[in-house]
Amino acid sequence: MSREETAYIEKLVAINRVAKVVKGGKRFSFSALVVVGDGKGRVGYATGKAREVADAMKKATEKAKRLMVRIPMREGRTLHHDVMGKFGAGKVILRSAVAGTGIIAGGAMRAVFEALGIQDVVSKCLGSANPHNMVRATFDALQETVSPKYIAAKRNKKIGEVTSRRSSGK
């Protein structure tokens, strides 16, 4: 293993035992939901299925590493703005927070934030609390976040013009 592979933060979110009924009885296999991040703004998630828990986790981890996305963060510790995400019946609200707040989130969302490297965030899950839906809704919300630098470039303005509060002139 190279040094870079060991730097990833791997969080097991859920394990599901699946039974397949066959002629001789039941065959059990396992499905694992894993979140992987580098703690510096990159995160990914995936599911893996296998006959053993360890194999399912390994498959999910390898797939999650391939599917990592970069999320812009403010000061490397929180989100740039409040955002809402949705997947299926699951909805999440993510709010940026001041330094020292910590991660205020449920199990599935907490795993995503810890792997991502966010230190201060307030979140609420509405609707479904299914871990798969929560992780996907959280990713939906995170992918909607944009940095002021990106918005300024898109509008051909300076970052200060985008981030400053509304001026008195219209």
C-alpha cells in the first residue's frame, strides 16, 4: 500500500444481511454502506455486497475511493452557505456554523461530515431516516454548495463583491 491510500478516513454506515432462499435452505450475504474521505474536502460513498462482511466492506471502500467528489469548504472547517438536499423520502438541511460548534448531525450524516473533514455544521434530517437515503440526500446537498470564488468567476466580479453584504445602492 502506498502512503496516500492509508490517509483515507473510512466510515462504515450500515450493514444489511440479505437472505436468499435456495433448495437446501437459506444463503446469507451482506451489503455494506461505506463512506470514504480524505478529511480535506474529498468524499465518496458506495455499497458493496459479498458473502462475508469484511469482503463487502472492502468492495464498498474500493468503489467509494473511485467515486470521490470534491466539496468546497469555508476555512476548511464548515460549509459556505446553508443548503437543502433530497433523495427519495429523505430530506436534509445543512447549515454552516461558527468555529467550536462541532458536528451536530445524526449517524449517517455524521459519518459523511467526519470523512469530509467538516468540523462545524448543524444538520437536520427530515422524512426518511434510512441510512442509504440519508447519505444520498447529504451528498445531494453537498454537491449543491458552491464557493464564492466560483460564483465571482461566473459573474465576472471580484470575490469581495460577491461575499460582502448587500450595499445600499441598487
